[in-house]
Amino acid sequence: MNIQMSLFGGVLIGLAAAGMLFFHGKILGVSGIVGGLLNDRSRNMYWRLTFLLGLLLGALLLEPLGFSVMHETTGISLIYIGVGGFLVGLGAALGNGCTSGHGVCGISRLSPRSIIATVSFMITGFLSVTVLHTLLNGGQ
Amino acid sequence: MKEVLYILSPVMVGILFALGLGISGMTEPKNVIAFLDFLGAWKGDLMFVMGGAIATYMALYKLITQRVKRPLLEKEFSIPSNKKIDRRLIIGASLFGVGWGITGLCPGTGLVGLVTGNKMAVIFVLSMLLGMALGRSSFVSVAFKKVRR
């Protein structure tokens, strides 16, 4: 982990989002793309599905290229992962976005909703890490 | 040609996005948790990821929306115009943050993690889909309308 790789990875994320805007005029928000597949059977289904296909293809390239994906354990029990995943899905659906849609695309557009959303999830993210990982020692 | 591009461009975008997440270190939940751990062993890497992404997208967003009349493959841009800050947004984002902090995963990195077959990623994605289905159900929309005065 170093600053250059973090920055470079970030630039790639920004380029991907710009590509989605240039070709399809859409915001690259992963939760909206996945959520949209749950109940939107319009033509939008196709770009959403092919985006997810690309995401998985890109994911397959990471380890051969030497980038680690979920290798290090965080010491969190699977029950907590289930609860956390549920909250991520519920929260992104209610708040209309996640780290990509609000945190990257929305902040870049200076959208007031996205700025408020990002500040909110940073604060509660900090609180949940502090309580679970620091005080409860990983919930085990 | 346009039909081919219609299918292929999101694939390319998805690949680029996954590479960005992996190269930046965000596919290791430990790095995300370390960023949120202000009172513990704080590591600021995620700040540079967001900084790089925001600077890039901000510049290209301006360029594209000002210079191009419409996206290459669609009739118009679909950019959210909602400016209303309501309870639903704040409650939603706050719940999202709690889950993000517990797991160190967001929807993008959870999906990327699926290819490793890691149990953590599978459970995360399945429960995320459940949460999304509940959050998008009419049941929840009605509940939010009722409490609004």
C-alpha cells in the first residue's frame, strides 16, 4: 500500500465513471446499478448487466496482476458480515447511493445531497469501526 | 456498430472500475477499516483514492457535460437533479456507514470479492441484496411518507 497506488487506482475509478457518463450518460453508482436490476425491467437492464459482467472480469484480473483481494482477515465474524451487508444494502437503497455514486460522482458534481450523504456515512463508519473493532475487539 | 458499443462500453467501464478498486487497495477491507479508525491505527490511503477519483471525474464531468450535447449511446444525460435533503437520505447514508464500518466493504468491493469465492464476500453480497430489496420496497416508502410531517 502506498500513496501513488492509491492515487492511481483513484484516477482509474474516476476514468471509469467518466466513461459511463460519456457513453451512456449515467452516474456510475454501484448500488443503483445493482438495485436497479432488482425491480427495473426497462432497457436499462442491459448496460447494468454488462457493467456488472465487466466488474467481475476486472476482478478476475486483479490477483494475476499482483493486487490482493480480501486476503487479510479483519477478524470480523460472519454474523457481523451478514448484518453489515444488510445495512449497506438497506442504507444505499434508502439514501439512493453508496461510496461510488455519492462519494465519488456526487461530490465531484458538488451535489448537496451527496455531500451530506458522504459526511453521514463517514461519521457513522467511524463510529461503527471505533465501537466494533476498537472497543469490542472484532465482535468475537 | 453502436449496438456493439452499447454492450461493450459498460464491460470496459466495469473492468476499469474493478482495476481501480483493486490497485488502490480498497479490495482489502482492512485498509477501509484503517481509514475509518481515527482513534486507532489510522491510515489515510482512502483519502488519496477518493482524491484521485474526484479530481479526475470532476474535470471530465465538466468537460463532457459542457462540450457534448448528449452521451454517445443515449438520447440524453441522466443526472440526478434532486436537491432535497430529507430524513430518508440521512438515515439511509448513516445506516450505510454503519455497515461499511463493520465490514470494510462497499457494494463495489463486495462484488469484486465474489470472484475469490471468499465466504465473507458471498455472505456480504447476499445480505446486501436482501437489504436493497427491502429498501426499495413500497413498504419502506410508505413508512417514510407516514412519519413526514
